[in-house]
Amino acid sequence: MTFRWNGFRTSATMALAAASAAIASVTVHDDTDQGRPCFRVETASATYYFQKESGGFSSIVDKNGNDWISFKPDQNSGSAGEYRGLPNLGECCHPGYPDYRGEGVSMTSEAQQAAGSVTVTSRSSDNAYRTRWEFYDDRAELTVLGMGANWWFLYEGTPAGSLDRDRDRYVWSDGRGFSVTQSHEETDLPDPEWIYFYDTSLRRSLLLVSHTDDDIDDNFWEMNGDMTVFGFGRTCRGVCFGFTPAMCPRAFTIALLEDTSFAVVSDVAAAILNPTHARSPAAGNPAAPS
């Protein structure tokens, strides 16, 4: 049994069974999250809370109510709250921006509803920072249209609701899987560049895909037992940026999947990167760690 993934076909049915069974029902609503005005985008696979002024996600909530970001605006909470967010593109697109210190670019965001999708565009007053998110029942796609400074793409969050050093894992596109206790710094992800995170107690994963392979480092570490710190294009800990404004437009996709197996997730990633892709999960693919 296969399902149609918004215009192309893939055999990764198990990963998105709920989405395949549901009529496309992506909707957008004005709301607030963590004290800030936001768009609440509801889909079959997740509910996204997108802060209008920051241009970033403060919450991504799965069907069981688990928040995979868990941003909190508490001053000086660090990794326990204020550092969390997605995509956290350096000076732009971090929930809570502009913050209590006045740091961070202020964005203006607009939402458009269409049949089966929602598009949210954000831009700074000088038009130097521009992004576009497109939401579907099974994924959300980001196009970075402009950045006024060097930047990266970060997932600073809480797999399945909280970071757990005993249960949380991440897996690369070549099938190698790791505990979140294992850091990788100054390491360029294998081609194609994607990674997914999951909690072994929950059969669900968060897939992050960069649509462009490059030779820029991608870093991961867990911070204080509170959150993930993963960055496409983050070349070190601290203030350092791998991408440049010249590398726009650039595309990324995020997806909450109802599976954690490498065979299924890799099939979904291949379909994201190649809309003509249609294959069954290959026997013998490396398994994600349990």
C-alpha cells in the first residue's frame, strides 16, 4: 500500500499512516504562545506555533501533546528555556526575538491559506531577512530567501517533550546512530545531509533535511541535559556561522514521522529530496540504535 505525498509517491506508508488516512486539513489560526502573538498551524502530523515577530517556532507539538521544542522566555533560563527554538538562523528567526536584551531581528509575518497547505512569509523592515515556510499535512518546508548576516539552521529542542540522555537518539543518512550523549563537532554530515531524532520510548521521530549538500561542518551536542543543539552549518560551539547571505535561497524540510526505523525514515528523506523517488525500503539497511 502506498500513499500520495502531495504530488509524488513513496512507499514509506508506516511513517505517515495518519496523514495518508486523513483528508488534507492544514489550517492556520491567530494565537499566542509563551506570551507572544503566533500563528498556530494545525496539520495531521503536528501543531506548529510560529511566533510572528521572531519568525521562529516556539513549539512543535505531536499528536500526544509532546512539545519537541519547549521554548520558555524566562530570563537567563539558558538551555532550560530561552535558548530553545527552530530554525534559529543566527540573528534571525529565534522564538522570543527581539529578546529582553533587545537582541535579535524583528520580523513581520503573514499567513496564506490554500487547499491542503499554509504558507507563512516573514521579513525584516529593511527586507534583508526573508523566509518562507510552507506547511503540509506531513511536513513543513523552509526556504531562506535572504539573510543579512552569516547564519545557520538549528534544532535546539526537546525530542518527544524532554531531552533524556538514556533514551534519546539521533541517526545520520548513512545509517549510523548515536546516543545524544555522543557529540559530533566540526563534522560535515554525509551526503545527502539529513538527520533524525527520536526517543526510544515513543515510535515517532523528527526528521531534519537540508536540500543542499555542502562541505561546511554540522555540529551536535546536548546541552546540560536540557536540549539538543544541532546545526546545519554550525561550525563550532559559540558564535560561529557556516552559511553566508550569498547561500540564499536555500531549502530545508522538517517532518514528524510515525516511525523510527532507518529504512522508513530514509525512504521519506529520499522522497523529500527527489519527488520522483519511489522505492520500497531496502532490506539490510542499517538499523537505528534501540
